[in-house]
Amino acid sequence: MKKLLFLSLIVGYYSCSPDQNKTSHTEMKMIDPTTYGTYPETQKDTVVDTYFGTEVVDAYRWLEDDMSEQTADWVKRQNDHTFNYLNKIPFRKNIEERLTTLWNYEKVGSPFKEGDYTYYYKNDGLQNQYVIYRKKEDGDAEVFLDPNTFSEDGTTSLGSVSFSKNGKILAYAISEGGSDWRKVIIMDVESKKIMEDTLVDVKFSGLSWYKNDGFYYSSYDKPDGSELSAKTDQHKLYYHKLGTAQKDDKVIFGGDNANKRRYVGGSVSEDDRYLTISAANSTSGNELYIVDLESADQKMIQVLDHMDSDTYLMDNIGTKLYLVTNLDAPNKKVVTVDASAPQSSNWKDLIPETEEVLSPGTGSGYIFAEYMVDAISKIKQYDMDGQLVRDIELPGVGSAGGFGGKKDQETLYYSFTNYHTPGNIYSFDPKSGASEVYWQPEIQFDGSQYESKQVFYNSKDGTKVPMIITYKKGIKLDGSNPTLLYGYGGFNISLTPRFSITRAVWMEYGGILAVANLRGGGEYGKKWHDAGTQMKKQNVFDDFIAAAEYLIDEKYTSSDKLAIQGGSNGGLLVGAAMTQRPELFGVALPAVGVLDMLRYHTFTAGAGWAYDYGTSEQSEEMFEYLKGYSPVHNVKEGVAYPATLVTTGDHDDRVVPAHSFKFAAELQDKHNGENPVMIRIETDAGHGAGTPVSKTIEQYADIWGFTFYNLGVDIRDPKG
């Protein structure tokens, strides 16, 4: 165990002076390494795969079988071992109590109007799931739909909701145990009674109504074998007509085995005139089709016959289509075209591409263009002819979202947040441009005591990378601060400033939060994304490692006080960083990670991630590249790794838990050191969406407890 000085911090808003914080090594009783040094036994396989003549041993292939009793027994033994350790951390309970206290405030979503009612989401504080309320213009608010009644433990969550065009019928999706597989329930809005049989086996789907007659949805055929891990690669768009059985639902697009599409979605325009269909084989790039639902033949017209861009229909006025695209415009632009000849050769720029990444939407008959400036929001309002109406003044520096609504909506709403400002909701008058506070949370967190600083550091190849560092004002840069470095770096996803209760608790205990905007993300458009994909994926890891080195060089922290965290693709990031530079970090927290890069594409919809990763079957060069950084294949015998807590859910059917199982098994077998390397497997939980509040609080009490403890930070109860 590392011999460190331990930092004693007061729970809440106040911390001791640096001199008061220092304690001797013996003041905090350490957990005996022998209690976690002998890990549960994990059987080894003799499975060998051959890639382009190279043999690769897969010692833990049996852990991929999520239906076996042997895997279930391994999960139980690992959890018993992990929780035996976590429960001995002396201040874990303090963290759980603080998380519970801070979480317990009313949270409200932006209102939206459907039919005769205005609806909004609300959570009283510690409810496992948000509740949908409604009210008429002069009436009292009432509970409309309460997902907390779906299951006793809160593990059944509400997914997408979609109202018929007259607002009288609701279709809503539910997820059980965190699964991506959904059920869709159809309800009469006025009586709240279920109207017909539940639709089942729906996955990766929107719900888009055509008038009041029915709706479009997407799914795969149910796989043979495990629903959790079996491969799904034939997505189909269906139309469900009210009053008919699901077995009679018509396939609108998909089902051609010779020309499969992994991701298919359909959306009906607000005026019910057009159905647009997006078809893709990866998470980047799509074909686009359009159907005039008013035409006699309802012929499907192809807008784009390739997958070289991300393009979608934003709005229409009659036959004039407004498309958002990054075709020949890496930072996106808005174009218009007539529906009679919608091909790209006929497009006309309405809002041209700029140096800043564009994310537009419409509301009240206007276009609201959100631009990212170094991951910070800037909003411009345009009319439907593309003329600038105004630059919208935001409440501060951070992330703004919303402004969407129907054409006849007189008031719009938007949210604003950053790393130390809980989300506020503002009403917006699109005619005058006036904003007013609509809702402000009453939370026991004083954001004024914290500040954020954006820095730019050089990566290994000299590329400038932005990072936002947030901390309590007055903190001393002496290298002793516990610091959490978070990253993602993939799939064109941008990390913009957003408030998090769990991170607020981290900072209250004296922790620094650093979020790096790595290549592979979308902060600077498609070029930034592509710079972190396939044979350039190492750029992402180099950016993250350089962020860690910057934090150490600038005395924010030191290696033994630095924790790294990321989930999903970010779990891969953490796994790669800790296996490439194990000495650089004190704690590693890979969550629901993609960790076996040679086999990720053989599970569920994993093959759709090939745009970012490539596959081991693609070419010998790609195989060697993936093998060179795949975390499962780069755990080395005799290396001392950081204290590691791998986390996953046993029902994760997006990034199957076998990734985490195999990585943890490799670490426990080969790690040489006294730092604990453990796995925490949440039961009845998936990839993260819809996780009950109670489970999230328990998870982060364990995660922060593990992290602070292994960084040598002793958290004391202020009453103690």
C-alpha cells in the first residue's frame, strides 16, 4: 500500500486549512491487504483464436456466457469479495449520507403542451424515477404517469413518450432492468386506461405518430439464445395501426437480408406531410429517404444514397424541406430543397457552415442555432428564410439546451447549466427575445464557492486540446489535491459543462474535477471526431494521458492523487490509459467499458461501432492496431496497476458485461502490487439509462469511497 499523507476534509461546504488537513499515516486505519489480495478464483479457458495467422489466447471466453450458472456464480463471488472491501471503508457511509442529502431537492423539467394539457417531468427529490405531471390552463397539477409504480425497486424505467397529434393518445416505452429492449404501452390520455395489448421486443426506437391513427417504431427480430449478448444487425421500421395486433404491423423499411441496416428510424413531420427514414450501418453516416404521405402512391424517394454524412430533416414548410447535414460541411449547415427533387445536387445553403459546430432546431416558427465555441454554448435565432434575428444572451458560460417547440407555440423554454451551476429553466419569448427564470432549484450546494477554468494543453503530437477544471475557490496548487480526470473521446459526442450531484459531492470533499475534450468527440466537428477513430484511436489515449500530465505539471495534483474515470467508450479510454501508463494514476474507474477490442463487434449491435473502432476481421493492419491497445489483451504479468474499481451492470445489453468480467479477471491474475483491483456488478441494471436514484447513490458512495480511500483522503464526519 502506498505510504501517503492523508487529507482530512469536512463534509459539506467548508474545509480545514492545509496544515490542519495533514495527518499521520497511522491515523486512518488501512484495510489489511490480505483481505483483498487473494481474489476469487477464476477458471481459465484454452480457447485460441487465429487472426491473419496470429494466435490469440482468450483465457476467459467462458465469462461471455451470461446464461450459465458458472458465470452467475463468478459474479456472486466477485461481488461478495468487492462489497466485503467497500463496506470496510470507514467513511463510505458519510459519503452516502451526503449524496442522499444533496440529491433531495425538487427537480423539474421544461413544460410541453399536448392537446388540452401542459405536461412536465418532476422528481420530489429522492424518487427513483421522474414522474410526469399535467394540468389544464386554469386547473391544478395532477400526476399523469408515475414510473415509480412500475416496479417495487424502481428498476423499471420510462423511456420515450409520444402523443398522438391531437394529444388524446399516448404511446410510451418502458425498460425493465436497464435493458435496451423495450415494451410499448398505449394509453387513453383522458381516462389513463390502457387501450390495447402491449407491444414487445422494441429496441433502439423512436415513436412517431401519423395523425391519430398509429405510429412508426423500430426493432430487430428477437435473437436466438441470449437477449443480452446475441448479435442484432437487421433493424426494421414498422407502422403500428391502432386497434390491430403487433403481429400484423407492416414493415416499412428493412428486412432485406442482402442489404441489412443496423440502425433504422422513421419520423413524421409536424404537419403529417412527410415520413423521413434514416438507415445506417454504423453510428456515423446515414442514407436518407422521404415519403410524401399525401401522395396517392406514397413512393419512397431517396435523398441520399450513401452513408458519407449525417443528414436529417429538421422541418418543412409545405414542400420546402429544411435539412441539417455535415455533407461537405464537417461543422454542419442547414440547407433547403424542394421535396419533389430532394437530392443533394439541388440543395441550397440557408445557414452556411462556420468554424463553430452547429446543432440547430426549430420552435415557434424560428430556427435556433446552437454553436459550440470550445465546448461552450452560443445561441443564434434565425427566421425561416435564414435571416439572423438576434444573438441570444445566455445567463453565463456553460451549456444551454432547449428552444424547441411546435410552430404555434408562443413561449419556448431552455435550460442552462455548468459544472458548478445546477440546471435552471428559463422561459423565452421568441418575438421580443426576453428571457425569464421559469424554475430554479433549491439545492444545498453553494455554487458560488466554486469556479471553472478552461485551459488548452498540448497532446503528444502537438494538438491543442481543451479541458475545463472546476474546484473550490482558493484551492492551493501544491500537487496534493485529489483530482478526478474524466473523458470520453468518441462517437462524435461532445462533453459540455453540466452540473452533476455526484461530482458536486466530489468537489465538496476537496476534489478537483477536470473534464478533457478529447479527439474522437464532436467538440470541433467531424474532423475532430475522425481524428480519434480507427487507426487514429491512439490520439484519444494520448490526449487523455497528456491531460493527466498537464494536471501534474501544473501542480493541481500528483500521480498518487489522480483518479481517472470514463464510461462505455470512456471505459475503453480508462482501460487503455491505465494499461499504457499504469504509474501515472492512483485510481482507475472504468465503467461499462468496451474492453475486448478483438470481439466487441460480435455482441448485440457492436458491429455498428466499427466507424470509430474498425474490427479485428477488417484487415491484418487493423487487427494488429486493435490488439495493440485492447485493454483485455494488454494487461501484463507482474505490473503494478492503479487501484481499480471496474463497474458494470448484469443486464447491460449494449456493452455486454463480459468486457468488464474479462478485464477484471486479467487484472486480478496478473497485477503485482497491493492496490486492490476489483469489479462491482450491479444487478438488474443495464448501460446506465433509467438507473434508479437509490442505486445511483449506492454506486457513487462505493465509487467515491473507493477513490478517496485509495488516494489517501480521509473524510471525517463534521459532527464527529
